[in-house]
Amino acid sequence: MSAMSTMNAATRARCSAKTHQATKRRQAAKPVRRDVRAHEYGASSTSFYTTTEKQDSYPSLENILGKHCADEKLRKVIVEMLDCCADITEALRSALVTVEGSANTFGDAQLSVDVIADNLMWDCVKSSETVAYGASEEEPEVVQCNPNGEYTVCWDPLDGSSIVDNNWAVGTIIGIWDSTSGTGADGLLGATGRDQRTSLVALYGPRTTVIVALDDGVYEFSYGCTPEGCQLPDGSFEPWICSRMNIKINETSKIFSPANMRAAQDTEGYKKLLDYYMDERYTLRYSGGLVPDVYQQFTKNQGVFSNPTSAKSPAKLRLAFEAAPFGLLVEKAGGKTSDGVTGGSVLDVQINTVDQRTALCIGSAKEVERFNKTVLGK
């Protein structure tokens, strides 16, 4: 039985209904064709519009995993995670953003959508045949799931809680390790980000897209697109199609996303770096959400996200739940990462505690090198 044959039946049903509705809307609409140029919007060359052209058809998830993920069990856990991302997508479309009345282990008030997303992830891993251990950023402790499972899964269920009430893009971050990684006790402690078997990042915006680290690179899958997007070469439709293949991040960039700007007050190197971006007329693209701010590097094929640490503004990113999963994807796409302290790759930092924090610079290689030189003196 293939991994795809286990895909959630509800996911397929939802996609079928959506494609039928979209077909009716498309047939009723009168197409308007005109030559739209960037200058019509008053935009300049710094706006970085997409250059992606529409294809006649798109490969299915099953097709891509069969060709680019040799391990059958790994294919299965990827499908399970994508199923969960589909469920979170549907939940976000109907749930109000309210305070839940509870707090996570860091004392942060939990939102209704945080709890919903986290519960869906726990339901997924606890019912999985492949997941041995699970850990959520909301309650950072490793929990046994299936004693016969192969993998340890760590996740941030809904990154961007501070901006989700604005209806801005948010996401889910997932890192997957062998359950025998590190010390061998739970697959996490003693391991590094480089030990990950794969990682996935879902972006919930006008569309839901997920980037996945496969054997030979990074691939993007889109959920529940229009019939033109979901239609396969044989005329059938799939909930998930591969919208972009083997994504690359360029060495250089003119887009910057500066987090933790308070650190510039007591870190002269960071202030100097921010001044450089402005003096050289880089384009600022920063929302305050880690997922959209780093994910854009895969759509624009460039970018740099910086989050240094300082005495007055220490680093807050979680190594296992945020930095390591994104680090694997960025480096696999040809980008570079820095741990923000030694200048080495964040993937080489050992995970000694579940809630371990880290500074981070991630993105286009030359820009990460500039961060290391300017901010760290490396």
C-alpha cells in the first residue's frame, strides 16, 4: 500500500467539492485579458513580483514522493504531516481568534487557534504508525506516541500567534528525526538539526503551501488549488499538487527581514548591518512572523532573515521547533545559516534541552556571511 493511499478521505472530499465550486465560478466569469505592467501599480524594480509561469499540469504528491523520497516510511510520515496541515487549514478558515483562557509553559496566553492546531498535531502523531515520539513548542517535552514508530516529530503548531488576529499569514513548522538520533533515548536530546530526516513548513495565507525537504532538494506542495492547479496529466484531481520543484535560494539578495531590532541598541554590529541595508536600498519585507518572513526566500529565491542576540534583547527562537527545521530547508536549497554566536551553521548546534533557544541568521549565502562578518566579527 502506497503512502498516498492512506491520505485522509476527508481531505480528498474537500478538494473535490472545492474544485467543483471553482469550476462553476470559472465558467460563469468572463475572462479579461490585458497587459499589466508593474508601473501601472506605481511599483518599482524593488517590488520583486513573481516570474513563475502557469503550467498545463502539475505532478501529484505521490508522483514526487515516489521519485524524490526513497524511504517508504519517510514518505508515509510526510503524507501524515500534510494531512494534518490540510486539517489546520480548514480549522483556521472557520475559527475565531480568541484568548483560550490557558497559558503555555512559557506563560504566554494561548489563543483558540493555537490550541486547535496543537490538538490536531497531537491527534496526528498519537494515531500514527510511524511516529515514536512527539514534542510541541506549546509544551516542550518529549512524549511517547507509538512504541513501534520510527520517528521523533517536533513542531510549532501555529507560528505567528501575535499576528494571526490581524488575519496575516501564519504557519506550522515541523522537524522529523529518527527516534534513535542523539543519545538514542528519544531521538531529540543530543541530536543536531543536521540529523533531521526531513522538515516541513506550512504557510497559511490566501493559499496553503508547504515546503518539504526531500532527498535531492526542496519541493513545494499546494493544497486545494483551483482545478487548473490541482488537475493532473490524466485529468483527475489531487488535494496536494507539486507547485514548485527543486527550489533554489540565490547567493545574493536585495531583500532583508530584520527581527529583534531592539538588539541594535546594544549591538553596534547589528546597527551597522541595518544601516548598510538601508544605504544600499535593500527592500524590507518583514511581518513579524517567522514562517512568512523566511518562507519568502523560497518564493523570491533570495532573502536574509536576521535575529541576533544581545544582553538586553536575548534570542527567543527555539532550536528544535523553529531554527533547525527551517535551517535544513534553507541549506538544502543552497542557502546558508548562522547560529548567531560562533558563525557556524545552526544545524551543527547540539540540542541539549527541548526548549533550547538560539540566535539565527538564515538565507542567501553571501548575506549570511555579511551578517557573520558585520555582527559577529567572524
